[in-house]
Amino acid sequence: MQHREDSQQSLRRARIAAGILCLLALVVAVRLFEFQVLRHKEFAEAARRQQIHRVKVPALRGEVLARDGYPLAISVRTESAVVDPQQVQDPEFFARVVAPIVGIDKPEKLAEALREKKAGPKAGSQYLLLAAHVTAEQRKRLQALGSAFPVRFAPDTRREYPNGTTGAHVVGAVDADGNGNAGIEQKLNEELKGQEGKLEFLAGARQDRYLSWVVQESVPGKNVKLSIDRVIQYDAERFLAEGVKESGAESGTVVVMDPRNGEVLALANYPTFDPRRTRPTPAEAKARHSNIAVQIPCEPGSVMKMITVTMGLDTGLFRPETPIYCENGAFPRPGRRAIHDVHRYGMLDVSGVLIKSSNIGVAKISLAAGPARLYEYLKKFGIGERTGIELPAESRGILRPQACRDARDRNCWTPASHEYIAFGHEVSATAVQLARAVAVIANGGLLVQPHLVIGKSRPTADGGEIPEPVEIVPPRRVLRPETAFAVRRMMERVVLEGTGKAAAIPGYSAGGKTGSAEIFENGRWLDRHNASFIGFAPVTNPRIVVVVTLNRTPKLGGASAAPVFRKVAETALRVLQVPMDQPETAPAEKPPEEPKPAVLLTQAEKASEETPEAPAPTPALVGPRVPDFRGRPLVAVLREAALLGLPVETTGRGKARAQSPPPGTILAPGMRVQVRFSVTP
Amino acid sequence: MSGLEALLDWFAAGKEAVASAERREECDARLRALPREELFLYVKPIDNSRVPCVAHRRQVAEWVATSMAAAAGALILMATLMVPAMSFRMSHQLESLKQERAALLNELRALRSEEAQLRSAEKLEQYAGERFVAPPPGAVVYAPPAKSTVAALEGRE
């Protein structure tokens, strides 16, 4: 009986135990169901996150090339040495061995960094950069250390600027993340940086990578070819630095441009910076972000007279020989500030006004034309509008609207504005805007778009390139060519006999205009100027336009900026292999024939309209004979002269009425054919 | 003496008895008595020189078919394995070539950078300043005679 009871109790206990076990199994099954079925996605994703890691593969940044094809900025793939601090057993020993190889002066600093990442505030970090861009020798030595030193090599890229500081403000620089932060690097960052790729790798429990695959290939950035000439750029920077130091200026800029198509051959600023420095000094950082030539407008001063005089001629209100009374140096304006000249001039013709840089003369031209016309011509020359050059943060300058919206509008021209704007006050322009304006005169009346990019291409995997189109705004005619030629001639006289004598280039004819805008600051005029010189060379067929601006210099433009122009233009013409049009040894001081006053011109006309006798050619001279241009329109004259390679100067408009030297003459070196045009015979 | 011999024999018999007992313990089979057997050998010469050999044509055909099938199977197997093997090999080769090309292109970029640096205006000016002297204005610079001129003069001597 007792035995039976015992066995029944054992059976009950066994059933209870089995029930508990079943219950536990059920709980486990439920949890499994929850993990495996209900929350499958979540856990699968968590496992994936833990096991599969995705890293971005940076695309190779595109190259920035000079016009000769040499790189101004180029990226090279390198490797960086990194270490997982968690795998370093003895930081001190590791640092003592590795630091000399990777070029770390103080091993204790490396040991400290390792300790910090192992057990310090940054504990848990699995990445410590030992050295960026290791050399092949360093790599070999680090690899030879073996598994006791868990050093890895991560792919990296290095941006190189082989020309150093040359063209720094044009090319720009990149930040630590590889994004452009100045110049073309910033402006065309999206095109240059390409599209980064994606790489996935499978990692174990210790995060050891043992399998990797490319998810998305990286697409390299576009290569960009610039119009910059490395030699002209280098010399422009050198001469600008010299000019700034000699003139006691604080900063300065030089722009060299091809007036025919707007290609910028050089763009230099002072102070400059070194794009290779990853940690620039505060001064360099400031220079890096201030591209004076495109970002900082300043009052152009007398260089604006070029536009005023052009307006006077192009509207037909004035002719180069039209006399203007210059009030003997002081032009009182009732209810306004009087206008003064530096020197006292009485009667000057329009050419004389530009040559002597008379404020009163140009103010009278502006008064005669009226504010609307002046505003129209300023717009025609691109003042107050962005040029569209491919550089960041371009300023549009300052040109207030001429017409006021209402009586309370203060942001518009006053009744006296056009008098002051005529000689470069109440208006601001950047050096690039001035270069575009002077290019209008140099190229015969076309407004071009200054630009740096002349080619783009996408590199292919096999090392080839696929060219891509570059959009350039075509030139737009804004002036009659005769006006441009007449102003060109006047500007040449500025260099020969006016304020810009220091800009004369040996062997070449040059035209230009000086400018010295006094600085008004904190309610008073400072004894400092924004000195400038705008010019072109050679006069007959200008190949370059050069703008020099020196800021806050005690000297005037003719003494400070003009010499810089001469040096830069001389280099540029030599590099571009422009044939000389003047005797090299003795710079021409005076043109062979200058326009005469109206009465004298009439006499000269009469004299020249008689059939001149062709002088017997000098046996020593060889070359084409001067054709008979008389009776032909301007275009025909220019075309034939270009075909024969004869330098021609033109004055007036209509048909050719007189020429010098007469037909049949062989030109001596440095001489030019002067052709006078008029509508009436 | 006979007593000693008898004693020795007695000792020997005792040893033998112990050894046999041990042997018996080791393996009983050795002590099993063999049955009595008798062998009878009978030799008769046989002449089979005129026995004709029967040709097993079917067997040969089967053997050939088997061989052919085996060869075909081997070929199919090889062909089947060849494609992925070749593909694997070629892709490996391709990847190696790609990597080599990438490395060479990178080297080319580095060399282009170095060339640009060496041919930069700054370097050229530095080089010119170190190696060349600008003659003063008006100075007459005599260029060295050409190699052919030197050779001609030497020949005359």
C-alpha cells in the first residue's frame, strides 16, 4: 500500500517537472517566434549593421590645368597610416617604435593619444591617424613591424599645387574634407569633386575586416582647363608685390585679359596665400577669402573718364578736337561742391581732357550728355553688373540707379551725381569690371565676358578624357568701332604725353589711363589713394588689357600703378610672342602725327586731299607698300591693312579722306599709317 | 652419478612441466593435436596449344563504349569546369590589370605634378639665376663655336 502511494507521488512530481519544462520550452518557443518571426526585420537589420559596414570611397578630384596643359591643382591617391587603439597592448612601446617611422617628434604624445582612446574620455574609438600620405619607404618599414603593431593603411588623396603660390586666388584651395574653399576650387566644387563611391565590408566580432566589395564605383571629377598663363601669372604676382611694397600700399591687384575673347591670362592679388598649407596663419586665412580683383570694388577715380569721353564721342556730341573750357582749375557749381583740377587748364580739346585728366573737362562732357546717357554708357561698359567670371562671391560693384523711385528714395542719383561719376566718384568697380570696360575700347567696341574656364573634360577609367562643352557668352557690340579707335588713340597719348608716361613699354605702343581716387573714411579725406592704371597694348591691334590697382597708397596712379602695368605688359607681350611695333631701344615719345585743332585739320585735309607724290622708296626699307585707302570705308581699310600687316590708326568716321604716309610709301619700322575719315568729302 | 643425473632429469622434467603449463595457459590451440592427414600429389601434362581463343567482341564494344563514355564525361566535366575556371582566372587577371592601370595612372599624376613643379616659372627663374648670368647692356657675347667647326679646325691641324 505504502509502495503504491510512493509511486503515485513520484509520477505526480514527474508530471509537474515535465509541465514546468514544457512551460519553459513554450516560453523559449514564444520568444524565438518573437525574435525570428515578429521582429525578424529589426534583428536582421541590427545584425547587418553589426556585421556589414559601409564606407565612402572618395572620388578623385578633377584637375585644374593652366592653358599650356600643366596642372595648377592635381589630386594624387595616397595612403594614410592608421591604428586601432583598442588593439594596441602597450601604448608606450608602440609609440617608441612607430613614432620615428611616421615622423612624430614626441613619442609620448602618440602614447598619450593612444591611452586616451583606450581608456580616456575618447575610449572605444577604433581609429587614430598616425600619418597622412605615407611614403613607400614608411609603408615598407611599418609593414615590417608585423602583427604586434596593428597598423593599417587607409586610402587617401592628396591635393597638390605644383606652382605653389602662383595663381593661388584663381585656383583656390580645399579644406580638410576635400571641398574647395576659395577660387575655382570653391566655385566649381560640385563639378571638380565628382561622385563618391560606396564600399561594404564584412566584419567579425572584433571588427576585423575579412571581405569587402564595391557597392558603387566612384566617379572622378571633371578636369577644368583655365585660360591662365603660368608665366604671365607668376610675373604679374611678382611685379604686383614689388609695386605694393615700393608704393607703400596695403594691397593690390592685377588683371591681364585678352580683349578679343575675354580670356583672363592672369589674376593676381596682394597679399596672397599658399594653398598647400593645411593650417594657414590668420593673415593667410584672411587673404584666402578676399579675392580683391573680383570681390572688393573701389572707386575707380580718373579711369572712369575713359567711359565719359567715350560717351561724348559715341553720342556725336563731341569730337576729339572739340574744345572745352576747363575753367582754369576750379569749376564752381551753384549749390554744389565745386569741381577742381590738379593743374589749371584753360582750353583743352576732348583728347586733351583725357590726356591731362581734367575733372572739369569730363564733368562738362557729362553735363552736356545728361545723366541718362552717362548711366546708359556705364551699363554698356558693364559697370554695376557682375561679369560672370568663374570665381566665388563676385561683387557687382556700386552703381546706384539713375532714376529715383520716389521723392524719398535715397539710393539713386542726385542731380549732381553724373558730374562726379564722370570722373569716378560715387561709383565703385572691381578690377575685373574695369578690365572688361577697357577691353571694349581695345577690341573695337565689343563687350566680352571675362572668363577663366576654356575647357572641361570628364576623365575615363582608361586614362582618356571626354570633352564637355563650355558655355561662354558671345561678345556684344556696345560701341561704334570708330569711337573705340578714336579713344584708343587718345589713350595712347595718355601714355606718350600724359599722366601715364611710366607705362610706356619699350618696343610696343601702349594706351591707358591713370586713376587716383582719394579715400574718404570716417568723415574725412585721407592722404591715401586707390591708385590704378588701366591699359592695353599694342595700340593698333591690342592683344592684352591690363588693370593694376594699388589700394591705400600715398602715391598717385601714374607713379605707382603705371610702372607695374609696364612690367606686366612687357612680360605678357613677350610670352604671347606679339611682334614689336616700336623701336625697342628708344620708346616712342610722340606719335608721328597728332590730331590738330579743327581749323588746322581742315587745312591738313585740303593739303592731303591733293594727290600726293609718292616719295621714292628708301633702298634700305623692305616691306609692303602703303595702299591708297582714300574713298574706302573703315572696314575695308582695316581689312586690307590687316592683310598687308600694316599698323593703322584711324580718326573720324565715314570714308577715308586723307592718309599719311601717302600711297606707295614703304613704312619704316615703328611707323603707322594714319587714316582720317569723314562723312563729307 | 646416476642419482645426480636422475635429479637433473627430475629438475628438467619439472621445468618442462611448468613451461608447458604456462604455454597451455597462453594458448590452448598450440597444444591441440593435429588430425592425421595424408597428401596425394598427381601431375599430368596438358597441351593447350591448339585451343582456339574465342573473341569477346561484345565485351570489346562494351569496353570501348565505356571508355568513350568516360572520355566524353571527362570532356564535358572539363568543359563545364573550364568556363568558370577560365572566367575566374580572367577576372582575376582583369582586376590585377585594372589595379596596375590605376597605380600607373596615379604614378603618372604624381609625375605630372612633379614636372609642373620643376617647370614652374619660379623654379625656372631660380635655375636660371643659379646657372646663367645676364650680360650687361651693350656687352658682346661670343657664342662657343659649333662642334662641326671645332672638328674641322682639328682636322686641319
